[in-house]
Amino acid sequence: MKVISSVQLVVLAFVAALLVTALLQPTVAMLRRKGLPAASPPPSPPSPASS
């Protein structure tokens, strides 16, 4: 029973994420049509200084 409840939790989280994605897609499409660029990736951490 513990395994079933764990799987159920994962499935519910996945379904909720899909629902949020589907609901936000029209807003994202509208913003892109209006010229807002996609988010850029975060900057990479600085490389260690060579001595």
C-alpha cells in the first residue's frame, strides 16, 4: 500500500504540472507574438582563477 500511495503522489504531481503548462501556453504564445523573447539561461559560474 505504501508503494501505491507513493506512485499516486508522483502521478498527481505530474498531472498537475501538465495542467499548469497547458493553462500557461496561450499566455506564453501571446507574449512571444508581441515580441517578448524567451528567458535566457542563468549565467554560468566563474571559472577558478589559474595561478
